[in-house]
Amino acid sequence: MKKTCTTYDKKIISEFVDNELSSEENKKISEHIKTCPICKNISEEYIQMSNAFVQRTSIEVEKINTGSLGENVLKQIKRKENGFSKKVFDYFSPKLYLKIASLVAIMVVSLIYFQAQPVNIIGPSAIVNSVDGNASSIMILETEKSKHTIIWFSET
Amino acid sequence: MIKILNMIIILSVACWVCLSPNMATAGDTVKTDVRIIHASQGPSYIDSKLEDLAAELGSVFKYTSYRLIKEKSMSLKNNQKGVVTLPGKRSLVVTPIRISGEKIKYQIGIFKSGDKIFGTQILLKNKRSITIGGPKFKDGFLLFNISGNVL
Amino acid sequence: MTSNTDNIEENDLVLRLKQGQEWAFNILVNKYQNMLLKIAYGITLDREESLEIVQDVFVSVYKNIKTFRQDASLSGWLRKITINTCLNWKRKWKRRFRWSHQSIEAKDETKLLRGSKDDKNPETIYREKQFEQLVMSNIKKLPEKIRVVFVLNTLEGLSYDEIARHLNIKKGTVSSRLHHARKLLLESIKD
């Protein structure tokens, strides 16, 4: 069986599937597809791929927990509104007791901070920039609890 | 009085920022610890030095036994290679190529009889580790746990 | 095509957003979150990133709503911001290089399929799922510029003209990129 159609190339079929051709061209190709198994197969495959992508994306998006999306967004917005410049402006208004309290807080925090710095376990322990070599397969994993990064490779 | 207090506060914050290790610019040396682990389905066993790691690995792998077969601690400067010989004519080469207060960029290669079987470039968070595996070894697999601590 | 009613509603919504009314913002989020999540997921193929991106998009919309000139539709504007945010996301540290293995036996997927009107036998469902997985894993390999065009065409159903306007490229380029996407996908699926 021939692998390519001699009348129409795949690009035209792609445009046909997307309904981007003129009504005249559309009609011609619709008729052609009825008798050309190659073009029929290509158009069906294009449609199947798009459908699979749409279907899969819908499934994946449904898994996303959007329950607190609006709430998180508003929190972020409020955090930015009560932002740095406003804080600095309020800070330099003449309120003596606030300033003394701030100074004490800075000193206390500094003492604690320089005593022991806790390890930051938020986020993955490592980011993998690149992999190479003769491994037949490579998998990159992250443990749930401490986000410890694991690279698993299979030797050939 | 208020002006003086404001100055004291600003200076305190500035000192804190400058002295904070997290704000340090590129460091010089990183303590790199490599632990070579034999993981297998054998009788249940966890090396006492691997207790921190075994729980995490256990959440991903089905191995019942984790034995520490070798460990090596190296103080590596930027672009200095650290080599660890491994069983089965293998070697692990770890090179820090960029060191900062927060992250260490490592180039890691695993070689067998001189041929590179696996290589990777990673960005490791300071005081964290990564585990790479696994060539077959005896009745199980080898895992390499690499941790970095900026000095 | 948006109807007159939709246009009035949209204009009203934009006006209230510009006035900073919080409830209007909640309506905006509820109305567009799904559409934007699909676009973000189509480009990044990562659920967590998609959620973070869409959150960032809404924050950006809130900050910049006063600059929205209403010469284009609100959905079009949101779409553009989402695409740009997705494309810029890679440069941030937040991006986690993580391969997630999607089991086709996952329980939650069975839940989603339960109650389907199609009376498909398990073998057909399995084959379809396999094909979907194959398509998704090969879409990941498409160059970004080509993937974005494919996403806008398949997920959003935009015409070549609309895609061209969104991305500031020529209509011919849209056609070429789509053709290229399909060609690459077919070749890698058949390998």
C-alpha cells in the first residue's frame, strides 16, 4: 500500500482537520477522503491525537485541587498590598515603644539564628539539570515526606 | 532620640544581613560525604548509620536490607574532583563546580572499567543529599548517597 | 462566539474588578480557572506547576486589571497572560525537574470513567488509555513554540487567525507549526 497520497500532502489534511480551508477546498478534500484510504487514515489519526490530548488534559486538570485557589490568590494579593513600602512608611512614624520592641526582636532572632540553622527541607533536596551516559533508562523520583531526590538508572 | 534609635535598627539589620551565612556569596570549600549502600531483598537489616535515609528510601523501594559498605568524606574546593572507588571495577567521581551558601552544583559521574555509565549535573541544596542508584551488585543493587555541606 | 449578554456581563465584571470589588474577583476565578488550568497543563504537563501558574496569573490580573483596555475579550487577555507565565516559568527556581509516572491503573481515573455513557469493554478502555499516555509523553517532547500552538488549537479550539493574534505570529507559521506538531507526534507514536 502507498504511504503517501499523490494528490494532497499532510499539511493540507492538517488544515482540513482544523477547518481552515475555503468551502470549495473543503468540499474537494471531503470527497477525496472518501476514496483515498491514506488521507482518510491521516485525518483520523490527527483527530484521534487531538481527542486523546483533550481527554487526558481534562482528566489531569480534574485531579487538581482548586478548592482553595481563590482563597490563596486573595491571600497573595493582600500580602502584596500590605507590602514592603507601606511597612517601611508605618515603621518610621514616631512610635518609640515599637522601635525598641523591633530592636529587641532583631537581637533575639539573631541570637537564635546564629545558634543553629535548621535544614531547609521544603522543596526537593536536589534539582537535576542534566543526565548523560550509557544508561538504558533513567528515572527521577522524590520521596513524599522530606522531598529527598533519587535518580535511578539501569545499566545497559 | 528617635533618629538615633532608627539608625541603630538600620545598622542591626545591615549587620544581620551581612553576617547571615545564607547571604554569603560563592563559598570556597564544600564537605562532600559519599555513602555506598548495598540494597537488597535479603533478611531485614538497616545499618545504624543509614537510619536517617532508610526510612525515606523505604517509601520508594521495596528492599528489606540496607548495608553501608563504604563511606568517604571529602573537603572539595571548586572544580576539585573527589573519587570514590566502588565494587565491580566501578568508580564515582564527584566535582563541585559552583558553591554558594544555599546551593552546590555538582557534576557526578559513575564509571565502569573507565567507561562512563552514568553522568549527571545537579543543584544540591546545602546540607541536603541526593541518592543515585543502581548498578547490580551481588543479590541487590548499589546506591550512592551524596551530601554537601558548604564550609 | 460570545453573545451580547455575555459581553454585557463581561463588561460589568471588568468594571467591578477595576473598582477592586472582591466578590467580582471570586467570580472571575470561578469562571476562568478551569480554562486556564487546561492551558497551563497543556504547556507544562505538570499539575502542581499548572496550579501555581494559574494562581500567579490571577494575582497578576488583579494587579494589572486597570491596564486592560477591553479592545480584546477578557478570556483572550487571560489566555495571553497564562501562556506568557507558562513560558517564563522555566527560568524560576520553583520548577521541579520531576518525572511522574502515571499508572493507567490509578484508582482515581477509574472513578472518573465510572458512569460513562459509552459502553466500552475493558480492553478498549485500556487501549485508549495507553494511546492517551503515549500521546501525552510525546507531547512533552514537542518544542515549546510548537506545543503552545497545538495547545491553543486542540484545547482552546482557536482558529489559525486567533492563534496568530495571540502569539504575534503569521497565520502561515501557525499552520506550519501545527503540521509539524502532528508530524512529530505521529512519527514518535509509531516508533
